[in-house]
Amino acid sequence: KRCRDQVMKSSKYLVSIVSDILEMNKLEFEEFSDQELSFDLADLLSRANTGKQILAEEKNVEFVVDWEKSDMRHTGLKGNPVYLERILTTVADNAVKFTEPGGCVQVWCVEKEADYDYVVYEFTCADNGIGMSEAFIPHVFEMFSQENETCRSRYEETGLGLAITRSAVLMHNGSIKVSSTENEGTTFVVRIPLKQK
């Protein structure tokens, strides 16, 4: 039973690596459809956050949606909700993954500016997890980058998630920044302009 469980675990890890490589390949060759789908940002965030709250609960990590810091005035938007949700869930997934049991992950969303056509949103995800060394931070968005081999085995990291996320953010004409302190935590800030519906 133990061997079977290990085979299943390894198989899922292999599938995730293949999926990430295919996704990265698509983005590298700009096979990105600039879709104009209508969606509600509040619904998208609720769906993404609910999934992460369940994942965090299983690990005994507190996942907090900080409504006091949030400011969402325009939620009827147009764009590619699939990629937007993937960007946000990847960042949150990493935060939960690299936060030890008993720790906390906080997310919030702030509308930074708006005109008749576009609204710029800033999505923040902060954790008090293991953090990163100052030397590794410049490499965090590189393909297959991992701070050490322990991350690969302990956290089942492919080293592609954040590289894919950064590419998707840039495809949306947005930006992604990270600040981190080793053994204290990490904060990601994603800023993306979205069309108003």
C-alpha cells in the first residue's frame, strides 16, 4: 500500500510537470488568446479563494481574505478570466505550500485607478512562511528555479509555476513583484489592467 501510494504521488507530480511545460511552451510561442469574455471579478475571487481556503485548512494554515484592505468598485470586467484566475491561484497556492502549519496567508485586492475603458487592479498575497534569501529573489521567476533541492522534494516543486505566472501577467500588460525575508515570509503583488464591461 505504501509503495502504491508513493507511485500515485509521483505520477501526479509527473503530470503536473508535463502540464507546466506545455503551458510554458504555449506562452513562449505566444499562443495566447486575447479573449474578450465578460466576467465578474468578485465571483472569480470568491471561487479562487474558496479553493485555497480548503487547501490551507487541510494543512492547518489560516487563509484570510482581508476585506478591510480590499477596495473593489468596478467588478464587471472583460478579458481572459481563466488566465487571471490561474495567476492568482498559483501565487496563493505557493503561499500555502511554503507556509508551515499554524501559519497565515492573507490576500486582498485594491482598485488603483480607472477610466472609461480600463480599471487597474492590484492583487496582494502575503504569508509568514519560510521566505526566501535575498540572493534567490532575483531568480524567483526563472524557469526551473528553486532555492535548494529540499524545495523540490519536500514541497514537490517543479520550478515552473511562477515563471508561467509571470509570462501570463506580462501577456496581460501587467506586472508582478515579490518581497521576501528568509524565515519571516513573502509578499507577492500583481498589478493588471482589465477592460470594463
